[in-house]
Amino acid sequence: MTIDSDRLFTVAQTVKLTGYSEESIRRWIRKGALPVERVGPYRRVRVRFSVLRQLFPR
């Protein structure tokens, strides 16, 4: 399966892709260790696939 590098993932999707807990992912976001983008009028948190690929290479 090929995933576009510009694709944005929710925290829940990031948990499934990485295998880490939601608590860990949110902690890394708060600390700035996991860069995120805020989208939409409610500024929802999204993680870019290219960032995940850099931080969690397989």
C-alpha cells in the first residue's frame, strides 16, 4: 500500500499506524516532539505522513 506523503492523519489513525498509545502520541504533540498541523475552523490536530515516516521508519 502506498500512502501519499502529504496525507494528514488523525491522532487515532496515528495510533494505529505507529502502535503507540494515544496518551504517548498526545504527550509527544504537547512537548513538540511530534509536529502537527491544525486544520479547519476547530483547529483539529493532524499529523502529516511524511513526518511519521521520518520519526518512525520501518
